[in-house]
Amino acid sequence: MVKTDAFQSHLKSLVAASAFHPLYVFSGDEPLLMMESIDLLRSKARQLGYTEREVMLQERGFDWSALLNAGQTMSLFGDRRWIELRIPTGKPGRDGADALKQFSVQIASQSNADGPETIFCIVLPRLDMKTKSSAWFSSLDEAGMAVQIDSLDRSHLPSWIAGRLQKQGQSIQSGPAGQRALEFIAEQVEGNLIAAHQEIQKLGLLYPAGELSEEQVRSAILKVARYNVFELSEAMLAGDLPRVNRMLDGLKGEGEPLVLILWSVTEELRLLSKLKMASDAGESVQQLLRANRVWGNKERLYPAALKRVQSSRLRQALQIAAGLDRQSKGLQAAELPGDPWDGLRLVGNLLR
């Protein structure tokens, strides 16, 4: 499995049909980045003669033999083909897993010096480690190229926005005002890259090519941020209190169930407390992270949180979370703020 940078390098090498793999497998949970990566590959394929397109959607009752037959059937018009299979759940089931393994063998046995007659593209959501190590996914990876499209980290969002503006001939004024403008855009579109893309395009329509001022940006950008409870946990682990408060305001405004947010935060606090006790006892932090299946952004956030957060503050945060849990169930709780959302803000403050 390769990451986005390796895939971009591969795209640049696609100057002839023979450079294509017969199979590409995309996985990720950021719709814009997934769509753009697949569209770039398909555009390259179309330029090199893969003009016929077919899309399959795996849902209940899907006939897996259609995929196997597609690899053996010639085009009605003699054109080279592009065939997409979308598996929205990322779970093909037992029959699907067997079919995908058989399909991988079928693809691997077909070789053509002039390039594959059909390019297959399988689209999956973000996969967990168990699925990545499954036999059916491993066989697909070996038969072609599996591409993991990672979500954009919040810290990289301002530079991503600046790069997108540059592509349409615009830039943000230099200096502190420009940085404030980029941070302002990032705050408004956080967690919603499609909306970010649309807001950047809107700036291109409203203003001519050239430099944009902070005032122009603020007057044009709408608040379109979308937050989720897992990103809130990451913001708490990072000790980013302003972001925690923004996200709590956003989640409250979007009507996100408080009980779900509280469950996510409490689980994170329990794990952080467990790791804190073990690391204070001299155990290796990296081994603890692996043993507790901590990966991705949290693999970076947990060690910093363990160094930053004192045990006494962590115990206090757990006590507040436990009180909020009892409060949510209608039970008597310790003295807490009247608004449970303020209780969550207190937790975020203790993890600074």
C-alpha cells in the first residue's frame, strides 16, 4: 500500500498505457481528496485510450461474478475500458472476499506489453488494520496498486488552502495579516474539505488574480465547518483549548448527541490515564501505544499529552467526566456546571 506522495509520483510516470497497473485500490475517508485522486488517474487513462467506463456498486445481493466476467469480456466497441467497483462499507463479506481473491489471481495472470486492456479501480472507505491485513485486501494489493488517501491534518490546512489559491492565480498577503486570513479560512471550513474547495473557488470568482487581503477573505468566507467527536478528542489530546471550544460550539449547534461526545471523551481519558500510570512506572511509551492499538495522529498526540498533563489534573478530568455521565443518566452528581457542555470545556482546560 502506498501513500499520496508515492501515488503522485506514479501519476507523473504515466506517459504510456504500458505504465498503468491493471488494478488500483483507493481507500480513505476524505471525499474530496479521494475524488480528485481517482479523477486524475482516470483523466490520464482517458488520454491514453481508456474511453469506455463502467461503474459497479456493491450492495445487498451484488453479483460478484459480474466483476470476474468483466475482466474476461472484451469491449463491444473495441475500446480500452475503465471499470470501477465501489464498496461503500469496506466489508465485502465471505462471498465477496473469495471473489476478490479469485479476481486478484485472474488480474495477475493477465500480462500485456502494451498495457492492460481494462483498468480496474476499486474504491473503499478508510480501512482499519484488521482489514488491511485480510487475505482479500492483501491479494488486491499484490495484484495492483493500493493507495491510501489520508485525511488532511488540521495543522496542514492553512498551507493546503494557500496552495489551492496559488493554483487559481491568487495568494494571501504576506505577514501576520496573511497568516490570520489563512487561519480564519481554516477555522471556518475545518473538517469539510469539499466546502473548503468551494470557498476557495468562490474567492476566485469574487476577486481577480493576485493578492488577497485579510479583509477581502473575511468578507467572503462563510462558516461551513463540520466537526466530529473523534476530532474533538484529538484537539483535547493536543491541548488546543481554543479549538476545543470552537468544536464544542459547533457540535452543540449541529445537535450532536451529548452522550456520544461524553463517551468518546471518557474513553480517551481512561486510555490516557492507563498509559500515564504505565509510563510513570518506567514502561516504554512506544510499546504501550502499540499494545493499546494507538496509531495515526494519536500516535503523535499521546506522547506529548503524557509529558504535558499532570496525573492530578488527569484524575480531576476523569472525575468531571464521571460526574457528567451520572448527570446524563439523571443521577446525583458531584458539583458541576449547570450546562454539561461547560463541563466538557473544563475537561479540555485540564488537558492543556
